[in-house]
Amino acid sequence: MIEGGKEGTSEWIDDCNPVRLLRGRRLQSSSEPESEAATGSLPEDVNQVLEHIAAWAAGYDSGLKWNEEDKLKADMMNCPQRWEQVTVEQVRAKCRALKMRPRDVDTITGYLQRRKEGRRFNVRSSYRTFRFN
């Protein structure tokens, strides 16, 4: 049983892809593909950054590592013009379309939301000047 509103429930179903057990049969839930309007409208450089991060995260059982998070935070600080034109919802849709773990999606969109609110990040010195190419 899942508590919450329809929006939260449908997102959980899309992310977790549960199997419904019915009498005498099993029904695999089918997630609808992300709309092209939500994911296709991102600038190419943001698309490339998110695809790169998704590839990193896919290589680990536990998701993004601290240094990858620091690289993302540093890029958001050092290249604000790249991130100004995208919305948190667009980034969330793209990350989900890339099949990232829900925790990683929340981490990335949380960083973007905080940046849009004008907050700054503490990034370790080794990554302070990092920028995605």
C-alpha cells in the first residue's frame, strides 16, 4: 500500500516499477515514457552533463559518490549561465528518463533548487574550479 497523492504515487510507480500480484496472475506496471517536451527542451550542454552524471551513477550500487556531487555543485557555481535557463522539473524529467535512482534524482534537483534560490555550496578544494566541458 502506498500513501500519498496521485502525483507522488505515479512517480513512485515509474521509478520502482513494481509488480502487482493478482489472483492467478502477475501484472508488471508499465511506465509511460517522459514527454519530449519535458526532456527534449534542455540545452545540449545540460543534457550532456546529466548523461555523464547518469553514467557515473550507473557504475555504482549506491548511486552518486561525494566527488561526483562536488563536481556537479562546482559546475553549478562556476557556470551559472548553463543552469539559469532550465527548470527543476525539466532536470527531474531528464534524470528519470535516464533511469537514475530516485535518491540521485532528488540530490541533483535539490542542488539545482538551492542554486536557483541563490544559495552557494561548499565544495572541497580539489573540485572548487571544476567545470564540465
